[in-house]
Amino acid sequence: MVIRAIVPLIIFLYLVMKFVLHENIHNRVATIYGISLCVLGMIIFSLGLSYGLAKLGGQSGGLVPAAFTQLEHVSGSPLYSITLGISIAALFAWFLGFGATLAEPALNALGLTVENLTNGAFKKSMLMYAVSFGVGCGITIGVMKIIFAIPIAWLLIPGYTAALILTTLSTEEFVNIAWDSAGVTTGPVTVPLVLAMGLGFGNAVGAIEGFGILSMASICPILAVLSTGLWVQWKIKRRHKSDESDFQSPEPEATSL
């Protein structure tokens, strides 16, 4: 599967270089070596996701509901009261989303780009934690949607309405960053792990379907980054005002003749 995905792309790029741009490939040995490492790394990465993270996410997602509901293959379930069990499931979903997002390679690259474009005003760590926090909250809401059978429209319409309101209040730079940050939820780590967990939750609680988690995990980081952007703008304006007040000299006192 990895070879079928990468080899046609390599052939396409080679044909563009050769027949459209009329350029030869420089450093062919290094290029071939790099492509070979890329294919090998993608194969190992895909195997690790398929037999590691996805399996672990599905098993944990299928067992965590035993904290608040009865499961045949878990003795003594439910293990806790309904309130405590659902709280444990919500915390599990949040930490899973937070950790999976921090592990996304694309988020690290996005953070570096954003820090350079904003001249350090929006730091890489701030963006990574804002996106991870939003994804964690979104996955938690998605799990609650599965548990309580909440219609997805009841969650998406208010979420995107709030995102549009925050968009009108933010500057263009932060709007672009926020809406692009939602793409991290389609990364190679988050998607298989979260989908497997959602399907495991759905099967355990007898839900009709276990989807809808990724949709909430897409809107919540937008809200988190837009809110963080507004906070950064407020800090910058406050700093400028304080600098201006420091440079202003006191008015001379009126002297009586």
C-alpha cells in the first residue's frame, strides 16, 4: 500500500522535472537514498499504526465503558458509579486526544512556521498546546455524543457559529492559522487511534454508530486557536499602550504669574 502511494508520486515528479521543467535531478545518489528511506520508514510506520496504536485504541475504547456500564466480557462491571465512570471515560478521551495531537509530526512543523510568521508573538509551544487542548476537548465531546446519543447537528451548528463569530473578531493571520490547525486531526496518528477508540466505544455502549468524534475534534482546535489568538492580540495591544505611556513625558505644571 505504501509503495502504491509513493511510487506514482515519484514518477509524476520525475516526469514534471524532465519533460515540463527540462531539469535534471541533482544529487541522484542522495535522492534515491532518501526515497528508499522514506518508503522503508512509511512501511514501518504503517505497520506500527495498524498493529499497535489502532489495536490499542480499539481495545481501550471497548473496555473503558466498563467504568459506567455493564459489559459481558468485563467481570464486575460497571466498575464505578455512573457519574464517576463517565467522568473517567471523559478524562480518558481528553488525554488520548491531547497526547495523540502532540505526537503529530505536522503540528510541530506548523508551530515552527507560525512562530516565524508572527515574529515570535505566537510561539510554537503555545500553538501546539492550544491545538492539543482543543482536540482533547473535541474528542471528549464526541465521546459524550456517543454515550448520550446526541445528534451531531446539535454540536456542530453552535460550534461553527462560535467559530465564525471569533473569526470576525480576529485578524487575518490568526484566522488562517486557526482554520489550518484543524487539519491536524487528519494526521496519521490521530485518525486511526481516534476512529478505533470511537468504534470501540460505540460497540460497547450499543450506539448506532461511533463516528462524529473527528468532526468535533476538527472544530474545537479552531475555537481554541482563535481564542488564543485574541488573547495574544490583547497582550500585544496592552504592551503597546504601556510602551506609549512610558515614552509620554508628564505635562508641565502651570505656573502662576
